[in-house]
Amino acid sequence: LLMIGPAALMVVLLPKLRWTALRFTWLDWLVLATAIGLCAWNIRKLMPLWRERRSSLDGERAEVSVGQQLSGLQAQDCLVLHDIPVEGFNIDHVVVGAAAVYAVETKSRRKPGKGKASANVGYDGAALKFPGWVETRPLEQARAQARWLSDYLRGETGEPVPVIPVLCLPGWFVQLERGVQQAEVRVINPKMTGVFLEAGVLPRLQQAQRNRIVHALFKRYPEMGD
């Protein structure tokens, strides 16, 4: 909207100018240089905001995609909750399964190129190996959220609750390396929902305990806490 008026004036007036008669003074050049400098400075300041906005939109789309995939677990005796507010942050998704509770953190990462090779991420239990870079921070975040949730549920229910950290990477093909089954954090693609149905060596949660867990989780929503 701010550009419509000046653009219209330029279209109307510029063809009527006698360019050969124009003479620029030092003040004219100073004004032009200042204008160009201000434009460059503003563009430089806007670029980080644009990247932040793009990252936020990518993250939002990733959370919605994962939420849709996880919702299918409801039909297999799992409870799925989304965007749980906790102390200073949110847990993207929580799945209450038959034998454990899963704290699911979703991360969106743009692929560096095209083709299947650029969409592969390796996981060795300690780091995420993307094409061209390595990350560990998402794993640390998933572990921290699971620890917080485990402590919270223990305090609310009065009994230990196993909480398994899960990191979900929409759009990536997760390649698990040897021995990764023993890793604390599970790394999955949203379609790998079978991880939430594997009880493994954990005993099944009693229905009364599951009810207490669900009640404690619902208390985290301000509109449902009472």
C-alpha cells in the first residue's frame, strides 16, 4: 500500500522528464545515497525476521502433520494430547500408551537439496546426522521434556511413571544405526507410529494409573484445570 502512490507518480511523471536537462548536485547525490543506504539497512534487518517467520511456519505445519498421524493411535487404545503447556515451554504431543507415556518433540528441518539422498537422516543414539551437518540439541530437548514430564506425573499420581522421549522429524527418512535400540531418545518419522505400541520389557499400565495420568495431563490445560 505504501508503494502504490509513489509508483503511480513515477509511471506518470518519469516519461515527461527531459533527461538531458537534468543536473544532479552534491545534495541530490547525498539524498540518493542515503535512500539506498536506508533501504539496504532495512532489508538487512528484515532478513532475520523473514527467516524466523519461515521457520515458525515450517514448525507449525510439522506439528499439525505429526498431530494428524498420532491421532490415529486413538483407535488403538492410546490417548493423544497436543501442545501441553508446562513450565516455560510446551510439549508438542504426549501419547499415553499401554505401558508408557511418550513425550513427543517435533522438529522441522529444510532439506539441502532434491532427491531421496537429501532426505535421509542418520541416528546413532547420540546425534542426528543430516546431509551436511550434525545436531544434538533436539535430542537434549526431548530428554529434558521427558524428564520434566516424568517428575510431574510422579508428583501428581504418587507413583513412578515411565516417560519415553521421542523426536519426530516430518519429511525425513530416519536411518537407525546399529545399537540405537538402546538409546534413550526414539527418533522417528511421523508414519512410524508403531513405536508407541511396543511395550517391550515394560509392564502394562493399570487402568487406574492411566486414569490418574490422564487427569494430571488435563490439569496442564488452564481451561480444563478446574
